[in-house]
Amino acid sequence: MTESITIAGAGLAGSLLSIYLAKRGYRVTVFERRPDMRRQHLDAGRSINLALANRGLRALEAVGLADRVAPLLIPMKGRMLHEPDAQPVLQPYGKDEHEVIYSVSRPGLNALLLDAAEQLGVDIRFNQTLTQLNPSTGELSLRDGDRDYTHDACPLIATDGSGSLARRTLGFMPGSTSTEEFLEHGYKELTIPAGTDGQFLIEKNALHIWPRSGYMLIALPNLDGSFTVTLFMPREGKTSFASLNSPDAVNAFFELQFPDALALMPELAAEYFENPTGKLVTVRCNPWHHEDKVVLLGDAAHAIVPFHGQGMNCAFEDCYIFDQILGDGRPDAPDWRAVFALFEARRRPNANAIADLALDNYIVMRSSVRDPRFHLKKELSWELERRFPTLFIPRYSMVMFHHVPYSAALERGHIQERLLDELIGDHESLAHIDFAIAQQRLQSELGEVPHGE
């Protein structure tokens, strides 16, 4: 008899995971509280495009979806830096043209995954609100309009997002911890529309960034020629969302700080007040599972801030690793307690690491990219990688272009940052670098770059 498994949440992680499980022969039921997003417009203010990188691509390739996803992707080869009173400058992400990330439509990708899941026989039930979970029995209580009912969900994989009811339920159990760390900064989504003939009004193949130290503006390209623009800044204070409380204040602020963007945003003031101000949260919890009944996956277990572009990629890697663990055991008769425990053991340290990396990269994006020494260290990083590829990969590259565990990228990144500072010293170029000595230090203090998961 085919084994049944339940997933709570039909977002990106839940939809992809259902495909993995259906391909292994499970009978999968997915409950989703929202309407079918293929027949609804995405809520205003919710991110409509995301950055897809190697980890997410690998997870899609493993279930044969890479070719179907490809038409949704726009390559971004680097950050296009917009400084005041200067021409935009492209800062490449990687050492060569193959090291790029991709802008992808969130609703487009989610719709594709839902279609693929249903084609494999996954039963996706929309407008089903999870109201209660009994972790001891695995029983779900749900609401469908005015009807309340229960469902035997054991085993349950909860992919119900950063506000996960499943996570909060587990958090009440003895010995459990769960934290939601909100940044003092928030975000607001805006738009640079396409030109009259659908053309891109700024460079298509870049992530545009206007860093201003205490806040920043970014823009990612969409297939229709528009750009999704996101303003990140403090929620309260002298220069904050609270202080931009009138159309005149918004326009004056953009005229002063982002004049080239303002010239391309005819609906700025209207969008600013129509769209909500989003919150930025880091979720950490322990444990992620209870016995063989329930396990958390994706944002439900480890929501992170968006500044490393890894929220979706980390969740997709969760799906990939979960499937690996299933395949290493007996997928026809899995020991769910063991599967859940091993999944948590492998992924929780990495989830905590990418949470820290994402917080750190906010400082890089809004401030460090303006520092000449940052670029000198980046130049040295690429040269060390070129000369000694088994010993040194820049931290950003380890996260975005490789499958090195996040925890290893975090640990090595701290050591590498110190070594770069020490090798450069007080110099303003790399002419003095003794690469033989550099190699010795890499070997003794770092060792070889670990293989990916």
C-alpha cells in the first residue's frame, strides 16, 4: 500500500518537496490556507521576484525542472552600483561570466511547481486554514470556510512559512526554544515600469543597488521589462519609513538620495502609500521535529532576512537534502523518526549559519560596497581563488556558486577575512603580496575547501 504523507503549505518549499515525495511514490496531500495563486494576483508588497542561485538550481535539476524553469530566469552578473553624482558601475559577483545569479518571478516559479506537483498526482487543497496541530498524534485541525474538520496528518512536514503554526506549537513543548528576531529596518516594494515598447530602462542583467550606509534601494529585473524596487530602511527615526509620511516627503527624499531612480518611477508616491511596509525577521528554533509525527522545513524552521538572496535557495536545498536522506534509508518503509532527526542534525547548523551570513551581508550591501578596501580584498580573494582553488573560495562565492555547507562558509569566511586583512596590511594595491607565503598560510589556517552537501 502506498504510504501517505501530508504537507502544510503550498509555497515554494512545500510545492517542491511534494514533487520530490511524489517522485518517490508517496501519496501526497498538501493543505494551503491561501487561494490558488495561479488564479489570484499576489498581495501587494509581497516580494514578486527572488534571486535563484546554484543551491536552488541543483534542487530543481534533481527533479527534472531546470528546463521548465529556464524561461523564467534573468541572469544577473553583478551589482550595478549607483552612487550620488557618478555613473553606475558594475561590480561582478564572481570571478568569471559563469558565476551569476538569476532573478526569477516568485509567482511564476510557484505556479510552475504547483503545476508539476499536480501532474504527478499531488492533491493540493487550497483555502484550508490550519487552526491546530496535536504533535503527539499528528492530527491537524483545519477550517474550510465555515466547516471545521480534522485530518490524520502523520507524518506531517510543515512548510507553512515564517509565521508557522506548527513551529509555534512545537515551541510550547518542554525543552523547546523558538525566537523571532525582528530587524529595526523594514522594506517597501516599489516599481520601475518598462519603457513604452517593453524595454528595460536600466541594465537588464544586474541587481541594481543604491547603497546609502544607513539604508539602501535595490532593483531586480522582471521578464516584462519592469524592475521590482525595494527600499530598505529603519522603520522609526529621523530618516525612516515613519518620517516619510507624505507624498512631498517621499519625493524630496528620493530626489536627494536616489534621483536617477526617481526619474524612472512615475507612480512612486502612490505606490509608496498603497504598499505595506514589510518586516524583516530571523527565525531560529530547536527542535525542528517531534518524534515521527512532524518536522519543520524551509521558512517554518529558519526564516532569514533577504540580504544574501538565500531564503528560497536554502529552502530548496532543504528539499534536496531531505530527499537524499530518504534515499539513503528505506524509502519504501522509512523510519520517520530517524529521517526527521537526521534532517534536523544536518540542516539546523547550516540554517543558523546562513541566518548570520544574511544579516552580515546587509552591512556589505548598504555600506561596505562603497569602501575601496572592500574592493581590494575582493580583488585579492579572486586572485587567491585563481591560484589556489582547492584552498580558497571567496565567502560570497561559497554561498552563491558552490554547495559548501553554510556553516563551513561562515567559519572559513571569518578566517579568510582576517587573512585578507593581514596579507594586505596598510597597502593600497596587491603588488607586495608574496603568494608563496599566502599559500602556506592558507594551507595551515584553512586547509582544503570542504565538498558540498
